[in-house]
Amino acid sequence: MTNGQYHDVALVGGGVIGLSCAWRLAALGCRVRLVDPEPGGGASHVAGGMLAPLAEAWFGEEELLELGSASLRRWPEFAAELARAADAPSGLNERGTLVVGADSADREQLHEVAEHLAALGWEVNRHSGRALRKLEPSLAPSVHGGLEVPGDLSVDNRAALRALRRAALRAGVEFRAESARRVGPGRVELADGSELRCDVAVIAAGGRSGELHDGLAGVVRPVKGEILRLRRRPTALPPPERTVRGPVHGRQVYLVPRPPDGLVVGATQYETGFDTRVTVGGVRDLIGDAERLVAGLGEYELTEATAGLRPGTPDNLPLIGWLEPGVLVATGHHRNGFLHAPITVEAVAALLRDGHAPAEAEPADPARSGGQP
Amino acid sequence: MTNGQYHDVALVGGGVIGLSCAWRLAALGCRVRLVDPEPGGGASHVAGGMLAPLAEAWFGEEELLELGSASLRRWPEFAAELARAADAPSGLNERGTLVVGADSADREQLHEVAEHLAALGWEVNRHSGRALRKLEPSLAPSVHGGLEVPGDLSVDNRAALRALRRAALRAGVEFRAESARRVGPGRVELADGSELRCDVAVIAAGGRSGELHDGLAGVVRPVKGEILRLRRRPTALPPPERTVRGPVHGRQVYLVPRPPDGLVVGATQYETGFDTRVTVGGVRDLIGDAERLVAGLGEYELTEATAGLRPGTPDNLPLIGWLEPGVLVATGHHRNGFLHAPITVEAVAALLRDGHAPAEAEPADPARSGGQP
């Protein structure tokens, strides 16, 4: 690292991608300034934290499945390094995932996904309702069958963000609690009109990235997601130990455990611009769908209902590459920011090491080659 | 007032009852200290603010109906005085109430209540679904009939609490932001072990009153209620102008407008002690029941889900009277703290003026005569 050309990095965005890159680049010897009015906030703070490329797999998105799987393989080592660097828990939860269906159309959909994954060579285990209930006794009575995906994991997003902030600070990252307005070659314009000069600016600003550089305008868009946080009350049944997810009346819902007594239920998807207001309909649907998959949730405390803006892209793949000399981008991770963090960090480090190669990227369509395993 | 015997008053509890009494007694010339770690918090902060003795009427609770009606008659003047004294809005909303039913059993129940009220000489207007929809176009399609109760009003609880605090301050009330531990004749013991001496101590501590004096232990109990606050988003239908309420599958739900774009939806009822955690089941039921009565709520923002502890009594009537010489009580208003505030204030002022009369009260069963119109 520190090839001299790119020693001084200004990173815009303090979500999971920005913090992970900041930590790694500082550890590799760069000077790193991270610009975010509230690092660890935004969509990463709201996220469910699923590391589940298989359960998320969908026809025609084989590239996304490959990318997610490659990043998931890196997670245990990434988490161990993070915990060491931060001297704090990484939040990684290595219990697997159950994908279940509550009605026959939903189960039919699972069946198709299982066939699809099998054809691609991935291993998933089909189970009867009875077998699933042996794994997770709290599954709702309407669950009659589903898939066990032991390799799909999860991470406590807030524990991971705390650890990333600590690791970044310890590695020498300077936090600038300010808003960025625009990014250009080797410079970041702040909301107060001042400018940070650097060798390279990295845009990792999630759903707001499209506002920072013309090359991202209309490419990265905000996709609103609402999420609930639940906590077991003393009178309630224990939460499942694995992530439980599945289609309910065609809508995807997931319940991610936050041991010992928490559950995260997500997530709605709306294309409504920069609106982070939680809707009555979103909360109603999340509760109703979650109760179709897991029993006894009515007795849980509802501790939080929040919304975040995922950075969506036209093909649901992240954007990792050079926008122009002096400007890197690492965003567009949509629902997969935590999953893709380890491989994104690797890619960004490699891009900085190798320097800008114009043949690899056009400003309006940043190269994704760096993001491939 | 200030008959000399009871010049110096220490009031425990800064909810609607405590604040109203403090304001009035100070305006009458008493020295008043109000003890509450967070005046304007607690159940009064959570409340829906319905002033609806008729819509709340139930068989066998004729005393409560009389008391509520007598207090409601005093509300317009009380609100006008409050607004003048505080130089701030009282929050009174003089639009009436619709009581509707979504299924045939619920409508049958309304029919019985209407007959009951008619037999007692109260006026309510029965309407078809079409006539109701002319009054409130947002009523849900399942509403086929109901009652119009023009006299049942509502108050913006938080506006009223703000005004009461201001009025009390202007009248010279001293606020002591501390917790009371016990109350005895002419003294209030604070959590830090110190003591306030006074001529008379008034217990207006709502659901926690039972902990302050042996005469109230087991008489006043906390009754948990959960409530939602909604706000219209630009894409959503306007909220109703009147309070809309009714039984839904036998459960009572109400939607109280907070002009211009707010709605308060309440309320669950649980007997679970001093637990103010909002449950998943409570939120699910409130949303579901509210959507049965009013259309288009799914598009609203859910801004808040909170729980408070109403002060319940064995017969649902408030406790207003002397507990012993030097100790007055004004609590146990259950769902009706705002409704009963004007008449409670009158009663407390009269009790202080007339002094302690042992024949009127037994320590274990405080007199209610002061609370009757």
C-alpha cells in the first residue's frame, strides 16, 4: 500500500462500507479522513444485518449470488480481525438460516428457489414442518415446510458498527463530523463551503451518493426500507436461534435474532425518494408477516420502528471502481452492505494499490471488476 | 380561599389533575409546591384526550356518566380561562364524536348503548353509513351505521399540559423536580430522604398514588394503556375532523384528530403492573382496529407508540376527598383524567375551603362527595 500516489484518502460516508474501508486503508498506512455528520448512522444503523446470499438468491441474479458468497466466505476472518482490532465484539452470529413458507404459493416459491440453487451447485436442506420445528420450536403453526441454509449467517449491525468505529479510530482515521456536498478529483466539498484536498476521494455515501457526483446521478437511488426491533418480555416465548425468513403472501420478511432476547424484523421496500418516515402500513405488514412465521411475537416489546435508505442500482449489483482519476466509488450495495463489506474493502484496497486504469471504467458506468471475487 | 388553615399546599403529581389543581389553588392565593420529577409526563402525556362521557357510557356506570357530563359542561369555560391564564392554546377541540361499528355484533352493541342513553334522557343521533360518510368521508367501507354525539369533545393533551404548566408558573406555583416516596399529614417525604412540610399534602400521582399512602394501597392500581400517534403524509387522505370511535370485534378503539394532520389512536387496556413497554400485539391490534373504522391510514406516518399507566379504582370512579387531616387525594381518574379535570379542581378547592370533616370520609375509603356535581 501507500504507493505514494494515493497516500491521502478522503472517504465520504460512515456506514458499514465507509467505516470498513477507512479502517482497512488506515491500517495499510494511508492517511484517512472520514466525512460523515453521524458515522454509524443511516441505513447501516437501521439494517437487519443478514449475511445471506443463498436465501436472497433470485433467478437471473447469479452474479449477485457469486459476489455475496465470495464475500460471505471472507466474513469469519473479517470478523475475527475486526474484534481484535477493536477489542470489541464483531457481532457475527454463526447460526444459520431457515427459509420457510406459510401458504402453499409461498412454499411453491421456496421449492423453485431450492431447485434453482441445486442446479447452481449450492447445498440447501429441505425439511418438513416437523423437522423445522425441532430446530426452531417457535415456528408458527402455519409453517409446513422449508429450507435449512446453515451457511447463511447474520451480524448484529450495531455491534459491528461500534467495532468498526473503534477499529478505525485506533488505526488513526480522522472523523470529520460534517456533510459532504460534492466530490471531485482529489477533493471533497463540504456543506459549509470549505474543501478537503486529498490524493483520492472515495464515495461510500449509500443512498445519497447520487447527489455527490454527476457520474452517479440517476445510477444510485434511495430504496426505503422499514424495520422493527423487538425484545422478548419475561412472559414471552424465547426468540428463534436462527434467522427465520420467507415469503408471506409473496412479500419477503425476515426475523434476525439479536441474542439473548432481541429480534429484528424487516423489511419493506419502497421507491419514494429521500423519505425515512415509518408508515402505519409498513409496521402493520411487518408485524403481520412476522407473526405468520414465528409464534408468540405479540407478547414481545416493540422497541423501535425505523426506516433507512438503501443504495439501489439498476442491476442490484454494487458499484466499486474508479469514477475518474482521483475519485473512487464504493456504493450501491442495496440490501447487502454488511454482506459485501469484506470483499468491497479488498476491492477498494486493490484499486488504490493498482491506481487508476482508464480502460477499466467509464465515468457513467464505473467498473465492477474490482468487486468480483 | 386561604382560610389560613390550608395556605401552604404540597401537591404530589404533575399530570393533568395535579397541574390543574396547582394552577387553581395558586390562583386562589395558596402557596403551592408541585412535586414531580417530570411534570406533564406520565399517563397525561400519553393520553388520547377524549372528553367523551356519552361515548364512554356503559350499563351500570350512571354515576360516572353524570360526573363526566357535569365536568364536560365546565370544559369550555375551563379552557377559556386556561388559555387566558397561560396566554397559550388550551387544545380544546369542539368537533363532536362519531361512534361507529364495523360488524353486525359491534353495531348491535351501539344500538344497545343508544337505547340506554335515550332511556337516561341523553341525546344521540343515529345515522346510516351514508349519512355518516357525509360527515366524515374517510370512514372505512365496512362502517354501515353509527351514532353522532355532537357534545362529546376532545382536547390536545400535550397542548393542554403545556398551557397548564405555563398557567401554574404564572400563578406562582413552585415546581420541585423530585420524586415523592410517602405522604403523611402535612408532609411529603422525597426520594432523597428530605421532607417538605406543608399545611396540606395533595396526592394526585395517578397510577403510583397507591405507593404513597397506606389508605390508597390496593385501592388505586395501574392500568396500562398503549396508544399510537399518526401523522398524515402528503400522499395520504386527510384525517377525520371528529373523533371516530367504536367497538371492533368487541374491542374499543378511538381515533382522535389532532389538527391539522395528526391522529391519536388508542387504547389497549392491560392489568400488568408498572410495565410501560409497548407490545407488538398492542400495536398490531390498534392499527388493525383503527383501519376497520377509517380508510387510508396505511399511508400515514407512525410517529409514536407509547404506553401509560392509568389510575384505576375498583368502581372506575375517581377518589377525591380527605384521606386524613392534612392529606387530600385527587386521583383514580382512570381513562378520564382530562375529562374530569375541571370538576376535580372545583372539588379540591371546595374541600380545602371547608376543611377536614371527619364524618365525610374514612381513611380507607376516601369521600367522593366532593367530586359529584
